Amino acid sequence: MDHRLLEIVACPVCYGKLTFNQESQELICKADGLAFPVQDGIPVLLEVEARSLTLEESHS
């Protein structure tokens, strides 16, 4: 994931900061507890495509 892109994208729900999890290829919003997939290098920033973070993930 391009670092410059990460600086300008925001969570579509709360407009907060997203962090990239390289292992799972997801953009994470800790505030909302959501993980947005990155498919073929393209962030899919749709709330309906996001998954909820597990309790473990949201506290790490």
C-alpha cells in the first residue's frame, strides 16, 4: 500500500484515520472497529464490504 495514499484516505463511516495491516491486506479503523479489504492494491472503502474487528484485534 502506497504510504501517500494512506495519508489521504479516511474511514467512510467516521472519517477517521486508517492503518494498513499488511498481513491481512486490510485498512483498519480502530474507532469503528472495522477492517476494509484491499483487493489488488485497491482499497474497498464500502461499509457493507467491511468486517468487524474481533475483540483481540480491536485491543492490539
